[in-house]
Amino acid sequence: MPGKLTCGFLLILILVGCSHPATEKKLTIATLKGPSSMGMIRLIDSLRSESASSVQVLILNEPLQVRKMMIERTADFAILPSTLAAVMYNKGLDYRLLAIPVWGSLYLAGTDTTVTGFSDLKGKRIFLMARGMTPDVLFRHLLLKNGIDPDKDINLDYSFPTHIDLANAVKAGQAGLAVISEPQLSLAMKLNPEVKRIFSLHEEWTRFEGIPIAETAFMAGNSVIRNNRAVVEQLLKSYDLSNRWVVQHPDSAADLIVRYQILPETESALHAIPQINFKFVRADTIRKQVSDYFKVFFELNPDIVGGRIPDENFYYR
């Protein structure tokens, strides 16, 4: 299998490299340091190793940085939370959803050993980043599903504004219970053995909603789709291959994740990979599933998807 995957990458990259003359501007993929870049790490490595490639990847720290590049039209391809992708589309940005590559990486974690499930959370302080963003709204929804009023029965604390700040607080023991995503959770557990994974929000969501968390969106600008459709198709294939390669070869993937400074050491990367739901699925095959996911958020807070559920033109096909 590794040989077949390698040949697939080489074939795709040769095609990508030949798509444009070397003098033309490279197409840019804006991705995020975390599950997004971890799943495409084999693709990132292949693109950076291929001098003739017409595609480059920028690894950013926060979704708002990806949003800024989309607004400025400096990202030809963008990887960001799917709810934010819906907002950008509903604001009139000319991007389309290509695929969903990550299906849930959020966990409740911490050092509080008295908590094993939602029933133990009443009266507790839970730390989250970014009030009103996807993790916050999702967690509030699950609290209500479990009979807990998020405004009365529990103390939700937003003292740490970014996922990096929150992860650092968990590592330092400043946040006893927190909603935190992989791979930051595995890194926190490595650096502070008292931090424990309590339960998966993905599993809880699926139990109540009957659909998985379509967490991450892989988007492309319409101009790229119109003018470089062959490149779009090639990247879809190679991103899919990369996602599967990461799952099948976690040791090799962990080495690349460290090489590209997504995580500082391989043990945390190796532990995080199985806890992230990597599965690359093209958007045109799961339109109803993604729309149903957006509907849940729309009913909770329409603003989180940009005031309306994206229409059929949101989906690349």
C-alpha cells in the first residue's frame, strides 16, 4: 500500500507541476496548524519537495487568518471550520466547498477526576475559547441535550481567547476542565500527565443528532475552479491520499508533522492521529449530510452559519 500511495502522489504532482508555466504565480492553499494540516501533511511534504509544483501551502495558526486571506483573495484554496466557511459563502465570497476532510476533534478534558460524563458537570467551571464560535455553540447544545442549562447549571469561562491560549492553560493546570481539540489535547497530556481525556464531543453529537460533525471545510475560489479545474481535481485526489496515508502510517506522519512544526515532538502527534476523525469526503456526495449539520447550528444561532443555510451553489460538483 505505501508504494501505491507514493506513486499516486508522484503522478498527481507531476500533473500539478505541468499545469502552469514556472513563471506564473503559484496557487496558494491556506490551511491551519492542527488537524487540517496534519491530514494533508503528506501532500504538504510532496508539494514542498517538488520545485516545479504550481501549488504552495501556508500553515496558519487561527481560522481568522484564513478568513482574512479569503477576503483579500490571496487564498486560492482554504481550509477552515465548516461553519465559518458557510459564513464566508453567505457574505458573498466566491468560494465553493470541495470536501470535508475532518469529522470531529473536540474533547472535554482536564484534571478534574470527579467528572466522567455530562451528568457530573453541574456546578463545574468549564473553559472554552471564543464565545459564540463552533466549539461553544456545539458544547452548549450538548449540555441542553443532557438536561443541563448552560446559563444556570454550569459556569462557562472564556478567559482564554484562542485555542493555543486555552491549550497552554490546560497544560499549566490553570483550566481544570476545558473543551479542547486535538492535537493540542495530546500535547497537553504529554506535558502534564494529570490532564485526562474525559469524553469525545463527536461521539456525543453523533449519539444525539444521528449525523457526524462535518468539522472542517476544504474550499476553492470560483476563479480557480473555472480556470484550473484539472488542478482542483488533482488536489482532491492527493488530499484524499494524504488523509488515508496519515491514518495508515501514523509513525511516518508524526515525523512529518514535527518536521513542519505543527507539533514539537512525535509522541504527541502519534497519540493525536487516532483521536482525530480523518476521512476525506467530496462535498457533492454528502450535500444533505452537511446541510443537516448546518441546520442544527442555524436553529441554535443563525449567525454561526451566516444567517441562512448555504444553498446548492455552495457545493462543488
